[in-house]
Amino acid sequence: MDLLNFAIQNKEILKIFYAIIIIFICLVIVVKTHRLFHLSLHRGIRYFRNAFFFYGIGFFIRYILGAELIYKSFDGVYYSAIEFLFEFFLVMGGFFLIYSLLWKKFEGKFNPFSSFFHFRIAVFYFMSLIVVLLDNIWETYYFMFFSQIIIFIIASIIAYNNYRKNVKPGKFLKFYFIAMVLSLIAWLLNALIALILDWNKIIQSGIYIINLAVFFLFLYGVIKFTKK
Amino acid sequence: MAATKKRERLEVIRDIIKTINQNRKIKPTRLMFYSNLSPQMFKDYINELITKGFIKLEVGDDDKKFFSLTKKGQDFLIEYKSIENFIENFGL
């Protein structure tokens, strides 16, 4: 319990440390996949890169710009803006991640000039804005949790099908599936502590650890398959 | 009758770039023949590859046009296996 007490007492510093690790992982993934995209022009890689770009920005906004040390010197509007932007980028990250698995079904020969701005992506921006606005109006996180739970249920099913279809052993698809299931568990736990368990600190710490595991899994995969 | 699997976009790009690399300089008609694409598809792919800087269209001393690879095109061939592995392993 000493470790837990230490974590609770130093939670603000630990949160910053946690965010720095995730932002760094996102940065590495974005740089490596950006290079791979420029060589391949593959749209799936492009959307995968965008997902981690949005996650990185989201974590930077919430845990660095929104760190207690900083926002205490600003008013409530500042913190509301931080929460709004954090949710928006996180939800968009989820949409980009699932779209990187599904783009072939929707785009066909359509080859957009920009992966950030075209009609299909505009639908995601719109949906993300709706989710964030509803959460802001009701002052909850439920709409974000609910949207992410749906996204990661679908992503887990797709990842499992990809894993089952692949006959070659030793492939990363198994880890991809595990990462999707872990993400789903993290969002379910988030919803659970928000709805029933009054933001239980122990479970919250567990969610941070699960999130780190997911990002490290992706980092492992990206480094493994982009090294020369 | 053996069914031929439709080539993925990335495989088409690889085949075009590989053909240019093997020939160093290749005429458009010859490249189209080797690429096994319809004229319209061939045009679309070539335009994209030129725009993105993978290949270039040059004019020889005899005023004949030919394609050659750029540095980016050569890098693509070197890293093709990594790209293919990445796409396969991430289910993209």
C-alpha cells in the first residue's frame, strides 16, 4: 500500500511523467510511419499515423497544458477548453485507428489529397464534436466512454479476424488484437469507475498501466517492422 | 483454370518501379506492356508516381521519352519488404 500512497501523493508529477512517455511513443510512431507512408503512399499507414498524431496531441493538451501546476493559474474556462480539446483529439484518434483498418471498404479508388480533410473524415470530425459537446452539456464523460467502447469492440473483432485469417506464425497481428482488447478493457474500466465506483484510485492506476502497455505494444510493433 | 489474384495497389507500384529499375531507362510503351495495366490505369499510376517523385520522365538525345527512377523510387524498392510486412502485420 506504500507504493499506492506514494502514487496518490505524487499523482500530478506521475501523470506528467505518464504523459511524457505516451507523447514520446506517439512521436516515434508518427515519425516512423510518416516515413513509411511517403515511401509507400499506402492510405492505411497514413490513417494509422494520424491516429497516433491525434493521441499525442490529446495527451499533450490534457496532461501537459492541463497539468494542475499550470491550470491553477488560469480560470475555469481554460480547464474547460483543455477538457474539450482532450476529448476531441482522443475520440478522433480512435476513429482514425479504426478507419486505418476499414479504409479499403470505404475508399476504393478514391484517393484523397489529404488524409486529414476529406468527406469521410469530416464525418468523424462531426461525430467527435457531437460526442464532446454532449459530454460538455451534461458535464460527463459518458458519451466519450460509450463511443470508445463501441469503437474498440469493432476494432477487437476486426483485429481478431485479421489474426485468424493470417496463417503465418510469429506475426504481430496477435499483439495487435491483444492491444485492442486491452484498450477496450481500459475504456470499460473508465466507464465503470465513472458510473459506479466514484473514480476509484486503484482502478484508475490500473487504467494508466493498461494504457502504457497498449502504447508500448504499438511502439514495439512499429519499431520491429520499420527497422532497416 | 488457375485464377489469378488481383494485384494490390502497392504491388502494382512495386512492379512498375521494379521494371524501371531493371531496365534503368525504359520507354513508356514498353513499360505499359510490362506493367500489364489498361492505358487509363497505367496513366493514373504513372502520373501519381511522377507527382510523388518516385520516377521521372526524361527526353533522350534522340528526342525519345523514357522513364527512370529517382532516389525515392530506389528507396521504395529497398524498403518494399518492410512496407509489406508493416501493412500485413497491422492489418492495414
